[in-house]
Amino acid sequence: MSSKSTVSISVIRRLPRYYRFLGELKREGINRISSRELSERMGLTASQIRQDLNCFGGFGQQGYGYNVVSLHEEIAHILGLDLHHNAVLIGVGNLGKAVATLDFEHSGFHLCGAFDHAPGVVGSSLVGMTVLHTDTLEAFCETHRPTTALLCVPRTAADALSKRLILCGVKAFLNFSHYDIALHNDDVIVENVHLMDSLMTLGYRMNEKRKMD
Amino acid sequence: MSSKSTVSISVIRRLPRYYRFLGELKREGINRISSRELSERMGLTASQIRQDLNCFGGFGQQGYGYNVVSLHEEIAHILGLDLHHNAVLIGVGNLGKAVATLDFEHSGFHLCGAFDHAPGVVGSSLVGMTVLHTDTLEAFCETHRPTTALLCVPRTAADALSKRLILCGVKAFLNFSHYDIALHNDDVIVENVHLMDSLMTLGYRMNEKRKMD
DNA sequence: TAGATTGTTAATCGATTAACAATC
DNA sequence: TAGATTGTTAATCGATTAACAATC
């Protein structure tokens, strides 16, 4: 029945995946699972699963295992999926549109606005919202007070826009640009998603594998 | 002048970022940099930079530092950015379209085909290519022999499509779906990009920070 | 030569795995 | 009760940081 004061980011990054697998088990109608069974499904060690979960509390029962439904709920609660941080989408290109269609209601966020500056895009409709002009960003933030920005703009636009957003009170970014927000702004939380980096890493691994064979 | 036999994935995942920063320095006209200066720009320790680079060889010079242009080129070579793995894009939704517009020519890949099954999408044009029907996937692979798939389809389609692609000789995936390709297929290289996981992690970190203040 | 900075070894820190006593 | 499986401590492994001799 422990519960660590601060949990390492490695553990945190595994939580969404646990959540996903437990959701799957739930759908399959399985209501009890041991760390060993789960480890085989997920390709982890049972030890790691028990260690990870025990960072947050003793969710299992000796001799039995874990209750799928309640563990699923516990992880949802740990991740704060029941909360709703207001988020704005910045940049409604193809990537922005893809991000807009994520299942926000089960993510801990609420998408409250979308912005772009391209004439054809501003005024268009996106998941039930009208895309606004970035010129109106400050006015919008004044009333809606978003704490999060989903930054789907090119690197060149990211610097100025992130600064404006921070002035508007935005505290966290999901950053798709190659601009290093965290580096220039202390005290702001940034999760980077760099598609090009992932692609390059994939290429490296392919080349290494080829050398081996 | 070392050069480790196998380099850890943590180091590899930092390489694209080094590459990016060196490109920036190059554009700024800076042709010499010490590990300390670079560490300050990147928010790392100088020690880590020297350790990382020395996994691949001694690229620096004592008393001088590193030559920006040649280090940039060395990293490009290490990542294999000069190679061209044939890649197919599977799924031409918003995400697929965003992926299609990545700068492939400087990534180590060549995009040779795009596939979807939606009537409105098949036959449309995408970065100079005509989107083909997934029914023609096997025939296409027979002639073009792609080794990589950029999988931009929903989870429900990912299982069947990844199996077909593997039968076609695809060895590596950039996987955006929530389906665990690597788990079901040994010997295939997978880089996962899970937008929802990143979003959930961001939310957790926001909640933690709020507790602290 | 003297100063600077690397390459590399050693020390530290953190994360994963193994082991097992507690207990359902 | 006996068997199973957790929670948790200890051992191992790997990654990061610090230190410094080598050398440009």
C-alpha cells in the first residue's frame, strides 16, 4: 500500500499503454489478470508491472491478481482522464486536423478553439468549431483561459506563437514543431512529438539490422 | 577514436536532435563549437554530448572542439540520411497527408506509394502521386519492393494491413495506430508514435505540477 | 609553450529485474 | 489449509555525470 512521492517519467510514459491494454481486456470480458499474464500480453516483465503500479498504490490482491475494471479506472484517475484542461489547437493544416480528431473527452482535455492564419482555413469548420484567425488569439484566451496549446505549426511560426500563448497563460504544449519551446521557456511543460526524428531513428535501426544479417 | 559495437537506443534517439542543432549552427555561419557551448544551447551536459558522439568515433579535436559542418555530415551519415529506403504510406486521412509532406529526401527514405480504400480518396493526388487502392497493395509491392510502411490507419485496420505488408516484404513500420505491431511480429522494426499517449502524459505532468504549487 | 577541450575512465545515479516474505 | 500472486526489498544492469590525463 505504498505510493511514491514523485514517480519517474519512464513509469508515467508506460501508463497510457497499460490503460489501453486494460481497456482491451475489459472489452474481452476478462475481469481478473495477474501481473504475469499481463506481462506476456504486453511484452514486459511481471516485475516491472508490479513495480510500476505500486508507485501509485497497492491495486492488486495477493493470490488473486488485479481486477481489470478497477485497475483500468485507477489508471484513468492517475492520468487525470476525468479532468478537462482547456486546450487550443494552433495550426489547422493536415496535422492540426488529425490532432483535432483525437478522442479528447477521454484524454483529460477539452478542445475549446482552433486557430490558423491562412485565408482559406480561417472561418472553416473543424470538429464543430469555426477556425479563428490567430490575430484574435489574445481576445479568445481572455475569455476561455486555455492552459494547453496543441502546436501544429511550422518551426518558423512556433517561436512567436509559443511566446504569445505563454503570455496568454498557456502552461503546457503538445509540440509538433522543431522549435524547442522548453529550452526558451522555463516553467512550461512540453511534450514533443517529432515525426522526422522518429523516421530517422527508424532508418538508423534498419541500417543496423541490415549490418547484422 | 573509439566506436562502440552496439549503441544504446537512448543515444540514437538524441541523434536527430543533434543533427537539427548542428544544421541551425551551420545556417548561423558558426563553424566551430565546443561540447560546452553546444550543451548550453541544447540543455544537456557537455559530458553527455562527448559520450554520445564518442560512441561513433572521435569527431572532435582537443583544445578546439568540433567542426560544425563535418560533425553535421558525420551524423547524417550515421543516421543513414543519404540512403533511400522505399516506403509506402498506408492510410491517407489527415494524418497520412501530414506524414506525406515530411521532407523525405533528407530523412533516409523515399516515398514510393500511398494507399487508402475510401472511394473519395483513392485516385486523388498526393505529393505528386496518385493514391492507390489497398486492394492493389500486393501487386505494387511486387514491383516496387518497399521495405518500410508508414501506417496511418485506425487500430481496427492495422492488424490485417500490417500482416499483409509483412508478407509483402516490409521490414519496418512507423506506426501511428494503437495496434502493437512489434508484439505480434518478431523480426520487424517498429517506431511507435502515439499522439494520445503523449497527450495523456502531458495531462499527468500538468496535474502533478499543479499539486506542487 | 600555455590554454583549451577532447576522449575516456571512474563514480554516481536511476531504472529494471530477481527474489521472497507477506497474505489473500 | 495449500496455492497463488502480490508488494517490497535487494541485486543487477545501464545510463548519466564527473574527473582528468591526453593532446591539439
